[in-house]
Amino acid sequence: MRCAYCHNPDTWTPGEGDSLSVEELWERFERNRPFYGNGGVTATGGEPMLQIDFLIELFTKFHENGVHTCLDTSGICYNPNNPEWLKKLDALLKVTDLFMLDIKHIDPVKHRELTGHSNENILAFAKYLSEKNKEMWVRHVLVPGITDSDEDLYRLGAFLGELTTLHALDVLPYHTMGIPKYEKLGIPYPLEGVPAADKNLVLEKKRIVLRAISETKQNL
């Protein structure tokens, strides 16, 4: 996706960066394991499911060795109309302990304006995880004037209230720390002039989502 508030534009081009094998990553993990305590491994991005074959191999290795596995994803790769891809997804589900899912916007039109993509498959992915009894942690970035509408936040909560495996919810304040990266890369920053979100406002808005979740669950 091309989220207007993305703070990692340096991850947009696939194929860049270092290439490591599963064994190399496992060796690094084992070498530093005393520092991790009871932690595990999280695959993030960019979008990690662009490399779903590698993810399956990676998480299988860690899962078989008793290490907690977490996938931090936008859900944009979910493709319910591709049986072969769904087989791979189901294989990934078996070795993934927790999904951290970003829902950028509940409104389909506003989502496309914000990210350049529809949210249809993302919401379908959340439902699929729920149906498969996979634990998920949903995150939503509060951007002043863009994702902070009370009506939209209530709709988001109503959607989340239908998910049976929602483990946690983060409503995160929009920040401007990514601007220097855009300047360095010579890319115009899409949200220039939009202020960072006030943390007190974020707490207030999160209550709207939580109320909608609670009321939806009561009505199910």
C-alpha cells in the first residue's frame, strides 16, 4: 500500500535490503536469546506476506523450537479467490501464534483515499482469522481530520465486536517522525501540515471504539 502517513517509504521497493536464510536468522536468534527473555519473533515490513513462502519456512523453524511467532501485517495480500494462495495461508496460520493487523480505515472510500487500495480484502482477512480461531491484535492510527471521525470509529468498533479472537486493540497517535525520510528520498510528504495526534485525544477516541465493541458483543 501507499499509506499517506507511512513512516517507512524506504521499504516500498521489493527486493532491496539484505537477504538472509532461515538458518542464518535462527543462528542470530540463538546467539542473542538470553537478551530476549520470554520474547519471540515478529515478522514485519513493509508487508511480510509478500514473502509468504519464506514466512512459512521461517515460522515453522521457530514454532517447532517453541518460540512464539507473530505476524505484523496490513492484510492487503489476502486473496480469497486464489485457492493455492489460501493453502499457503492456512499453512502459515498453523505456525503463527499471533497476528497484529493494521486496519487503516473502516470506510472503503476513505481507505482508498488514504492508502490507494480497497479495504475489502483486509476486513475479509480479519474475519478469516476469527473463523480460524487465530488470535489477533488490531491497531488503528488516529490521524487528525482523516481517521478520527466518531462515526467511523464506532463503525470500526462494531466490526471488531463481531470478531471472536480479538486479543487487544491499539489506537495509536499519528506522528510526523517519518518526514525526514521523505526529504532524504526526495519524495513529497502527503500529509504535510497535518499535526501529530494528541495522546489525550487518542484515549478519548479509543473509548468510542471500545464502547462499540462492547455494545456489538452484547447484541450478538
